[in-house]
Amino acid sequence: MPRITIHIGGRERLNPTISKGTLLLPTDALVWIGATCISGTASALRALADALVEAADLAEAYDADPDAFNQREQAERATDQ
């Protein structure tokens, strides 16, 4: 599967919308990030939103205290083994 990186810097316009469904096709949720569109079912985009929030929380925790973050990560890996 190809890897695609979308870097969000804060200046890109974010535009949520929907693609109205028909009897044969469900309604898709759409998020436009500049000229790029992410689409999927409502539940798929909610799962993506949850992952985005978790990633943002991890980045903030690391920036606040990199040493403590690394120690927690190492401790979690040690308990998983």
C-alpha cells in the first residue's frame, strides 16, 4: 500500500461536508484539506478523528517533557514483553 503524507501547517482551509447518498450508495462524510479530500463513512471518519486526537496528545506530551515521555514508552514496552 502506498504511503501518503499530508502535512498540516495551520493555513490550509478545512471544509467538512457530505456526499449525499442514494438508494444504492450510502452518504459519505468528506473533509477537504486545501485541495485534498478525505472521504469515508461517518464511522470511519470518527475513527480517524479519534486517532488524530490521540496523535496530537502524544505530540503535546512529548513536547512538554521528552524524557518523561520516553521513560513511559520504555516502561510500556517492557510490560508488553
